[in-house]
Amino acid sequence: MADPNSTGSITAKPRVVICIGDIHGYFAKLQNLWSNLQTVINPEDFSSALVIFLGDYCDRGPDTKKVVDFLIDLPLAYPNQKHVFLSGNHDLAFAAFLGVLPEPGNGVSFKEGWKEYEQNEEREGWYKGLGYENMFLQGRMWAGTVKVRFDAKGTEYKGSVYDAGPTFESYGVPHGSADLMQVVPDEHKKFLADMVWVHEEENVCIENEGGVKPCKLIAVHAGLEKGKNVEEQLKLLKAKDTRVPKVEALSGRKNVWDIPKELTEKPTIVVSGHHGKLHIEGLRLIIDEGGGLENNPVAAMCFPQ
């Protein structure tokens, strides 16, 4: 029977969108967060949610291998959810070491990208083992052995400038060992090869004082560069363009902090992890409360709330 109070218009309930910040090898924190999300979100909404992981699954924490196993199993465990796995700068470097990044093409070699940063090679102790001869720069930095003990914040490095030591150990090999290329399972290599560098989603609803309104959402690990054409940036990120040795949208800092001006004309949410803090300013969302630190939680944000 028709509802006598109905006006005749039917508005579809907006899909729940969950954005999950940097995990950095902390499997127990990821499990806790996932179980908290299941508790606080309506079961029907949770089972059909769009879940966007913002990158940095590896390094610093002890259980990279378990984290990647968990992420790979999600589509089977939650078949009605949609999962997006963004690449963080740490994941890009891990993928580079394993040799699963797309080649730059046009006869360009990865080796050419070393020149711009070669003044850092000695201090950062770039990897020089098996397979280094044409390795994407970040892979050499990732598996290298940094010569100084502490970073600028006074935190002790774990093997390399990327703190990759615990990732090697989670796969049962010492830091910097070429054996990692053999022991990482094929399904993990495929996961790293398939990660996307940016994700766009239309009609993500946000709730504020004025009610619920649909926005476009762009998810990218660090952010979009200011002063550069957004469409051109998105095109290169979707193509996973490895001609540049450092991908600013995955590893930049101040230059990717704000929403580019051209995206403020049509309401666009820009959501990232990477920056080691939880920051909400208008539609610019940074969700990285963990920062890869042992005592900090892994954070998530849900829309439309």
C-alpha cells in the first residue's frame, strides 16, 4: 500500500564511502579499525560500501605481508563492496624494487631518472644489488641502507629512508636482500602492479547543516600539485607515468597540501593520506592519523556523515 504521506518522489539512499588512511604494516591496527567500522556502520550499508584505501600499506610496522594478504582477500570476503587500492609512495617504491612498475616507454630507461637526485646517493645508500642496473629510482632508495641513523624529526631509520627493513623481515629476508624478489608471492606482486595512482568518484554525498549534497571525490595519496593543470595531472596519474623519478602526487608535501583553485569552482572533495596528520579544511581531507608511528591509530572517514 502506498504511503499516504509520500510526495511521490523517491530519493535513493546514498552509498556509504569509507576512506582508510595509511596502514604501514600495522596489521593489528587494521583489524581493529575494520571491526570498529563494522560495529558503527549499518550492516547493510557496510556490506555495499565503497572502500578506498589511501595507500602506504608497507614499511615501518612489522606485518606488511599480513596487511597485503588481508587486502587481497577483501573482494572475496565482501563481494558486494567496491574496493579501491591507491598506491602510496612507499608502495610505489616496493613495486619498483620488485620490477612490477610499467616502463617509461619511448626508449627512456629508469636509469635516466637517477641523475636528478644522484647527489643523495651516498647519504641514502641506494641499493646496488642484483637487478639495480635499470631500477626505478624509488626502488633503489627503498632497498638501500641509509648512512645516517636518525631522520629530521629524530626518529631512527629502519634500514632505508623509506623504513623498509620491517617489510623485508615480514617476508622472511634481511633488509636489502635481492631474495625478496623471489619470496614475495605472485598475488602480492599482482596487487602492487594493479594499484591505481588516483581514483575519481562522482556523486559522493556529504552531510552538513544544509542537508546532504553530492560532490565529486578525487582520492590520491599525497594530493594534487598547485599551479599545474588538474586534467593533465589526472591523465598522467591514470596512465601511471613513470618517466618522472619522483611522483609528486604520491610523495609531495606543501606543494600538494591545498585543493587546486580550479577544483573549487565545482564542489570537489580531495582526500589523501601521507601527511602524518588528520586535517579537515572544507572539502580538503587528509586522513593519516597513524603516520606509521607505533602508538598512533589507523584512521578512517565515512561519507555521507
